[in-house]
Amino acid sequence: MNYDAALDMALQRLHDEGRYRVFIDVERRKGQYPQAVWTRPDGTEQEITIWCGNDYLGMGQHPAVLAAMHEALDATGAGSGGTRNISGTTVYHNQLEAELADLHGQDAALVFSSAYIANDATLSTLRKLFPGLIIYSDELNHASMIEGIKRFDGAKRIFRHNDVAHLRELLAADDPAAPKLIAFESIYSMDGDFAPIAEICDLAREFNALTYLDEVHAVGMYGPRGGGVAEREGLVDRIDIFNGTLGKAFGVFGGYIAASAKMCDAIRSYAPGFIFTTSLPPAVAAGAATAIALLKTDEGQKLRDTQQLYARILKMRLRGLGLPIDDRGSHIVPVHVGNPVHCKMLSDMLLEEFGIYVQPINFPTVPRGTERLRFTPSPVHDPKQIERLVQAMDALWSRCALNRAHAVA
Ligand SMILES: Cc1ncc(COP(=O)(O)O)c(C=O)c1O
């Protein structure tokens, strides 16, 4: 085989479809987020405002988080030096897991290298614990759940997105005695819509199924202590396994599950993705634990309130311009473009002409024909930055002669 030619062809396919990914070189400056510096390919620099980050509450630069990380770094050094089993469990990891268990009202939690790994490792391991298990998965679940479920070598059923009637049909069609697990997300990050958690939990109870809820885009931001949408809706005790990230609203890095002590003990003991890898650096664990604790307080609630306020304002302003906003009531603000080339072009113009950075979201992250710009207002954006964004979108929409007055909701 001509390997070079095969690689050229694979890359050319992406260029032809307008979905070749270009990474933007962004340097955040501590304390100034969402302002950052973009280094162009020719080496010149431009100040930009980040509008697509998942440091949803600005915790990645919170002084208390940084202080905790500095302290742990100075106390213990850079890395943990081992897997959790072989010298890589420290007081920082234990504190972080206790903080997470408390956040979700569970007995225990397990920290992984990322939420991607936590999903993949946990879901793919469940068959070892529950022989004959059938997994029911929402069709729009994140790639990490899909990968875990693919690698889980048991029966799988895909239900239509948020469609509880379809889920019921699938559950009812299977052997009532078979062990079952329903895997879904509380907020789907590309549309910003919520799952019908209570109804799914009702079905789980009726069919004696376990529930697995990915709250990656909700932890820190929903619920009176940042425990996520299940906390906000009083459903914490109806979820068997929570999945979350430490890399978005908590502003640091890593992922986790929270569940009963026995469930965590079993996953800890059987999941290769937990066992055979170096544990998080202690400084990372310390920073994440501090962010979680802080977001449980009134200060956290103020950040949540401001984030929601800015998201509402941005949606209202863009809708006022007649742009196709999809408003599902969450903090995520998707503007539908529906064409990968236009989407990339708008993103490029925003960056180059206005210093506004929003990455185009194309296939396979979203289905073809639903390409979009996805804005993520945070409490550290300010009204002037919102105004600049609105004016830039207005100007570009006119210049590119794109349709208006097509607001989705
Ligand atoms: C729904 C969902 N689950 C899991 C993940 C993985 O999170 P992490 O970045 O911690 O790997 C993501 C990442 O964007 C996600 O959107």
C-alpha cells in the first residue's frame, strides 16, 4: 500500500467536505479570560474574545483554584508518579473523590483521566459485572459513551433522542429478567436541550433498569450546589451512576463517576481504563476539589445566576436580529448555519475581522446540514463583549446574505 497516498486521500476528503479541522492557537492570560491572544499561522498576534470555551464559569482562573494548585504543586511536585493502585493515590485524590461523592449525594466517586475515559471505561466494563446486561442509549449520546457501549460486548439498543415512548417500546420488547441500564445525558451540549430525566427514571424503575447519567455540561452550573440537572430536579437518588468532568465548569482537568460504594468498588477493580493508567497530578486534583467546593457556595450560585442571565440576554439579542437561534433554556447558545462551508467562513470572519473566536461545529460532532456556531456565555464575559458579538453577527449575516427570521424556538 502507498501509505502516504492513503493519508492524502483521507485528508483531502475532509477538505472537500469543508470539515477539515483547523486548530486555533490560543493563549489565555490568567485573570483576563475570556480575553486571549491568537497567534496567526504567520506568527503575528491578535487579541481575541473566546466565545466557544467550556470553562463555563471562569473557574480556570479563579484565584482560590490557582492557589490550591500552587500549594499542592509546591508540596508534592509535578506528577503523582503512579497508577492509583501503585503509589498514585494521595490525600488530594481522596479529598477530590469525597467532594464529588458529596456533590452528587452518593457514597463514593472515582476520578479518571477525563470524562471521556470515565464514560468509555465504565460503560465497557459493566458487562463483567452484570452478565447479560442490555444497554439502552440515547441516539445523541456523546462519542465517549458510544465508544464505551461499542466496546461493551453485550446487547445494545439505541432509542430516539429524548423519546421515552421509544425507550419504553425497546425496554418492553426485552426479557423482563435481563439486567438493563439506560445511558443518557442531562444536557445535550450541541443543542443545549435537557433530557426528560424524571420520565426516564420512571421507566427505569418500572423495568428494573439502572440509570447512567452524563452531567458533563451541567455539573457546577445547575442545582443549588452545582450538582447538575438531577440535583436541580430533586432526582439525585434515582440515578445509579453519575458521570461528570472536571475540565469544563470546574475549570481544571479530569473526569469521574459518582455512585454507590459498591458500584465504585467494582468499577475501580475491573475497569482497565481506571486501573492501568497514571492518576491525575495532585495539583490538578487539588484545583478541581477547590472549584467543586467553591461552586457549592453562594459565590457559586452568583456565578450560575450571571451565566444564565448572560445566556438569556445573548439569545434575546440574536433572536431580535432574526438569527436562527435554537433556545432550549440552557446556557448554550447555538446559531444554526446549516452548511459547513458557510459555518467555517463565518467563524473565520468573526475571528479575523472582529477578534471573536467561535469554532465552527461541523460533522461528525453534529449531523450534516445542522452545522452551527455554538456560543457559550460565561459570568466572566461582560455586557460590552456581548454587544460587540451581537453587532458582529448582525454585520456578517447581512454581508453573507444569510436568511433571517428563522428562529427555531
Ligand atoms: C457529553 C460529554 N460527555 C463527556 C465528555 C468528555 O469530557 P472530558 O473533556 O472531560 O473528556 C464530553 C466532552 O466534551 C461531553 O460533551
